[in-house]
Amino acid sequence: MNLSYQEKSIWASLIATFLVYGRYFAMGARGSLPATVVALVVIEIVFQIAISVASRPVPKDERDNLIAVKAYRSAYLVLVCGVLTICLISDSVVPTAKTLFLALVVADTVKSVSRLYYYRRGV
């Protein structure tokens, strides 16, 4: 399977997201959130540098922009539904903040998966 530069970048982001946030939420969201975010940034930088060295970056074109818009639309819908659901069923402030953060992570994952889908589909 021949992947474009953008697809490799999306896969790297997904892997980093699953590694870092998967560990954070598997621990019951008891870890340090700032340390988690810093770890994600460091891993992303390393992955993106490795991808840039291995394959030449290609400038984005109209197709890339269209795919990004469609993916953001999907992620926004998931985020709004998640936030509304959390606000309606929650009765505590602290679990709500952590659950809202989970909704953001899920929405970001949906955006990345949507982008991969549209690249593979050929939009």
C-alpha cells in the first residue's frame, strides 16, 4: 500500500494519540494532564521529523483542503453530541472536565480517521 505524505502524517498522529491518551485514560485519567500533553507533543515532533526525512513533504492542494473540511465537519458533530450528552447527564464538575477532555480526544480521533477514509476513498 503506497501512502501519501499526508496519510503517513495522519497515521503517525493517530498512533501518538492512541499511545499517549490511551495510557492516560487507561489509568483512569489520574495522571498529570500537562505531562500527557507534553509527551504527545514530543512524540508528534519525533514522528513528523521521521516522516519528513523518509519522504518528501508535498504542498497541500485543493483536494487536501476539501478532505480537511469534511473531516472537521465529522469531528465537530461528534464533539457537539459528546458535549451535549455530558452536560445533560453529569452532576459533578471534576468528572465532567475529564469527560469533556475525552470528548475532545474522540473528536480529534474521528477527524483523523475521517481524513484517512477520504484519502483512501479518493475524494
